[in-house]
Amino acid sequence: MAAVSTPHRPAFVRDVLGRSDYAIISELVETGSRVLDLGCGEGELLAWLAAHKHVDARGVEISGARVQKAITRGVSVYQGDVLEALLDYPDGAFDYVILSQTLQETREPLRVLREMLRVGRQGIVAFPNYAHWGVRLAHLFTGRSPRTKLFPHEWYDSPNIHFLTVTDFEALARAEGWTVERSIFIAGRRRVTLLPNLLAEVAVFQVKAHVGQ
């Protein structure tokens, strides 16, 4: 009897601390490495990486209340602006610099990206994809700034000030001459392999700059 082929199904993405992007990041970070998390919040990811992957974990967070909660988790966190913090670090101070769900909230995103790739051997950038079909439909049918699961805020109280898409980031990486080591796209708890600019809710890029940039 001939074998019955099964249709390809997108791989499930496990959760770390209830977030699929954290799970992807945890796969990318090597055990025992030096890690800086920009906009680390309450330090949940850093604490998890320190406990499970034995990394030397450092963070930057602007909220004093969140910094205090991170410290109670045993994480070393600097309170301040991410760009100002990056400017204080020498070249290659970390193996990985993480920017998860923070890029769209920064005032100078390109400068932040350049600095994180100077400070880190590798950069891991995760962001919500503004070109996801749900966002497109919300904008088309309401004629207003989209409010979706990815972008739940009203326009006047949203922390997001620079919206970007998968295609936008890929174009920027080419223009800057960065090497994209890995790109992983997620919708819910599934990996997206087809039409990520349309179907992915969250994008995760592992990038590095060429020496001398």
C-alpha cells in the first residue's frame, strides 16, 4: 500500500512566559552568552534566560517601577533611555542585544539599531507587523487608525510612534548592509513560512553588522 502523504502544517511555536516571541528569542540566544535587553520591562525574559541558559543578563528600562520589579527578580537593570544607555557601552560589549516589541516605540529607531549592532555581536529584533492582513482590513473598513490585537491602543495614547512591516525591515537591512542570520515569523502560535508581510503578526530577525560599520 502506498504511503499516504500528510499536508504540510506550520510548526507550532511554544510559549516562554506566555509569549511566542520570547520562545523564539530563547532559541536564538546561546548558553552562557552576554545579553543586553533594551526595554526589558520587568525583566521576565532576562530572568528566564539567566535561569535556563545561564547568560550574563543586563537590561535597560525607562520605567522606575518596572526596574524595581526586575531587580527583585535578580536582574541587573539600568534605568534610562535605551539610546543613551547604548552610547555608554564599548564596541562588542555583548554577544546579543535584544530589542523585543520596543523598536516601534523608540524616537530614533535607525540610530538605536546601529548602536545595538555596534555594542552587540548579534542583534535580535522583534516587532509587530503593521502590514498584517488584520491591520490592513481594520484600516480599510473603518477609515481610522487600526485597533487590533496587535495594536490595541487608540492613536492618542499608543506607545508606538514608528510603525513598520516585515518588508520595511528587510529593505532597511539591505540598505544598511546588515546580514540577516535568521528571520522567523509568527501568527498566534504558528510559524509563518508563506507571505510573511501579509500573514505574520510578529517578526523576529537575528542580524549583525559587518566589521567596521
